[in-house]
Amino acid sequence: QVQLVESGGGVVQPGGSLRLSCVVSGFSFGNYGMRWYRQAPGKERELVASISYDGRGTSYADSVKGRFTISRDTAKNTLYLQMNSLKPDDTAVYYCFTGVRDSWGQGIQVTVSS
């Protein structure tokens, strides 16, 4: 059974930082690329960042490029999203995703507000 569990969200002031984690189980994590998505209220879910199976390839949405960093630790079966210089527009529910059975995490709320 594929499981993805996010953590690390919360409320932060503009300019602050958060690190999201996604612990996975039920498949060979080191064999698959992973993604982070987000969905803001009233908006469609959007792709934020992707990482290749070996961590060597990454890509980012233009809106987060230079501020967010996606990474992975295969030994810990964990995907990360380091978010710096956060803006109110980054407020959303963040989800990790794997193409294994198109599986999603439960989502974690990130709120950027003063």
C-alpha cells in the first residue's frame, strides 16, 4: 500500500522559511521521481517542483524558482521542500505526489501572513 505523509507546514510571516517533509512507504522510493504540488483557495492545483529518481534533476515553477529547493533522502524514504523568502501568495495546501498508482499525500497547510 502506497502511503505519503506530509509534515512541516504551519503559519509563517512573509520572508520566513519552512521545510516540508513527505515520508513515503509501500514502494521503492529510490526508483521514482517525485513532485510537490500546491492548491490555493479557489485555484487549481499547480505543480511546484519535481525531482528525478536519483535527485540529480530538479525543476521548479517560475513562481518559486530561486526560493524553493526540492530534495530527497533515499535512506530515510523522505522527500523535502525547503521554502525560503515566503510570500502571502505561497499560502496553499501542499501535496507530495508519486506516479506509483498516481498517489497523493493528505496535504499540509502553509499560511504566509503577518
